[in-house]
Amino acid sequence: MEKDKLLYKIKTLEKMIIQNFIKSSKISGEEFCHLPKPTPTQMQIMEYLLDHIDNEVYQRDLEDVLNLKRATVSGVLQTMEKNQLIERVIDSKDTRIKKIILHEKTKDIFLQNKRNLDEIEHIITKDISKEELELFAKVIDRMIENIKISALSKR
């Protein structure tokens, strides 16, 4: 039966997580009602930028970290710039590239949505032992490695 295939299960889980995140991102309170609702990929970018706040970050860094194509990252960054979450400024050393800088309000947006993600993670890992979660993470990591190796061999 097709529903039992691993890839369908992974896709179903991903859809459910994203739907739950979107629902939980209905930020309440007057101070947050005007804030944009970032996508999971935008959240990953914000987290990376916050973790590397003292370093210069460029689009290619995000492409490598997120394992996404240039066009995909470019589109996400354009949306983030339009929503005033980031700014791209020309690098003083190399005018062909742009540094990515977080706007001040982005940290608040990230932290509010991070709480939502943490809550969803708590929900989906309920009644699953630490050992099972560690094994699951190892299996996912191995699957990612397998795909990377397969992609390299097809070049």
C-alpha cells in the first residue's frame, strides 16, 4: 500500500508540522499582530543569522547550511527583505556579493515563533524516549548523507 512507503510518511509528517506551525503562529497580543509570519525556512535563516551575529553572512553560506539551491535561497531572501526581516548590503571588500543583516525587530519575531516551534516539537515527541529520538535523528542524518553521496555520484 502506497501510504506505508517511507517517503509518503515523511512528507505527511512535514505537512502536518508546517500546518501546525502556521496555526500556532497566529501571534496574539497587540504588539505582535503586525509582525510577519515566517516560514520554517525563514526561521532557519533567522536562527543561523542570530547564531552568527558577529560574523558576516552571505547567501552562499545559507545555501551550504540549508542544502538549498541558489535560486531557492535567493527567493526566500527576497521575501524576507520585502517583509523587512533582513537587509542585503553590498560587501565593502567584494562589491559582487551582499552581506545579509537582520533587522532589529527580527529577533523578537524569531523568538516568538521559536516558542511555537518548541511547542510543536514537544507535541510530536510526546511519549517517545530519548533513545528512540536519538536513533531517529541518526537515521535521518544517515538518509541525508545517502542523498548527498548519491547526488555527488550523479554529477
